[in-house]
Amino acid sequence: DRPEKHPDYWDAVSLFLLQGKPEHARNLLHLHPDMDSDPFVSLDELLRKMPMYSGSPTQSIADFEFRWRHWQTEVKARIDEGDFAADSKLSAIAGMLSGSESAYSGEGSPQVLCETWYEWMVGKLLYTNPTVKYYDLSHYAQEAISKFGGLSSMTALDSVILATIEMDIPQVMNELCEILDNFWFPAHLMDLLHHADQLSQPNSS
């Protein structure tokens, strides 16, 4: 009857945002009895206006970056104006949306909500660098891994994902061959890469 009283309510809102699902977060916020108050209305408007990259031919990355920067400027302006100062939960969410590094470190960081380093990496990049270049992903992956116990705590799946991010196809194959019972998947993956002409790339030797 009172979903906002559930201990996971605000965590769910934050997780939806880290997953790039502002509409889901809005749906939860609309269940809150204070939804008609100014701070909630302000945050809801920001979430409604959050730019989304469609990948369609009519939307360029430059256009998306322009709209994203404009939107985050508005988020930061509302924070500075004190729109969310009276509510610590809304203030933390607005901080996430602003892409502020301080919102992703220290006490109250949404890092504790993520089960894996790559979940955290993707969620953080969405708000701090949404148009990150693929060749920079390795740096961010290493940064995220260090926050989740370092290389020593990585699982076999973690190693496969890291090698994939680093575009290290031989390492991906080695990891898959070591953890799988047979070579069926690595063989078919290699075949797909061959037909996609990816094995001739510099990082594929």
C-alpha cells in the first residue's frame, strides 16, 4: 500500500537510472505521496526531458552531445538553485544525473547498488561520458575493476568481458576455451568474426 516505505524503493529508482531507464524510475516516483511537491515535480521534469540516443540516421552524435550538455546544465542549475536541498534522496539522484564525480564516490555512492564492475562502469559512463569512445573503455574498465576488488577478485566471466572491451580477440578465445566444456562456442564465434572481417583488424592478430 505504501511502496515508498519499502526499504528498496529508492535503491530501485537509482538502479533504473543507472540502467538508462528513466521512464521506469519516473513510474516509481509517481507512486510517492509527495509527487505533487515542487522537488518531485522538478526531478520528474528533468527525467522526462532526459535525451536518449536513438542511433537513427536522423540523429547525429554531435546533436545528441549538444542536447545532453544542455540538459545536464539544466540539472546542475536546479541543484544550485536548491530545488532538491530539502530532500537527501532527491538530491542524491539529481547529483547522479548531473554527472558530478562527487556523486559517484564516497558515502552514498550508487556503487553499492551494483553487483558487478561492468554494471557500475556502464551506469556511471551514462551520466559522466555517454558518448565515450570504444578505445577509452579499457581505461574505464580498469577503473571500475579497481573499485570492485581489483584483478584478483575477477571471475572467468569478468576476464572474458574485460578482454572483449579491450578488443583482444585472442584473449577472448583463450578465456572461453578455458572455461567452457567444449570449443563449440569459440569456434562459431571465430567463424562469425571471420565473416564480419574482424580477424584482419590490427588487434585481431
